[in-house]
Amino acid sequence: MKVEKLTTSRQQSQVYIREVVANYDYLVLEWGTGTGKTKTALDCAEKLKAKNILIVTGEKAHKKNWEDEKAKWEFRGNTTYVC
């Protein structure tokens, strides 16, 4: 398994992940609060034409954030949550 650590700006990291997502079988975005994980994940799902995505989060409260972001960015895929 290849693990890459990025020490770049938020925008550079988001662009990089969107460019390389097709090279991986799975992707974990482990960035701090406010770094654009949700938007980047949704962009990746759209780029891969994913119809179903699995969201694994440590807290049930994060589900509302995902639902809000999906609506904001007009993501139409199906989402399954594991908390």
C-alpha cells in the first residue's frame, strides 16, 4: 500500500487528489477541519462516475454535514453512512 503525505496548500492538495484518484482502489482523506475533505471526496466520486459512495465517520453528527454538502454541490449519488 502506498501512503503519500502532502505538505502543500489546501487548494494544491485538493487538485492533486482529484488528478490521481483514478490511480487508487480506495482513498482515505484524513485532513484537518475546514480543509475541503467533503468537497474533494464528492469531486472524486463524480470524476469516477460513482453511483454509490460509502462515508465512514467517527460521529453521527457528521452525517448532516455530508447531507448539507451534497445538496450544496448538487451531488446526486447514493450515500451509505457508517458511524
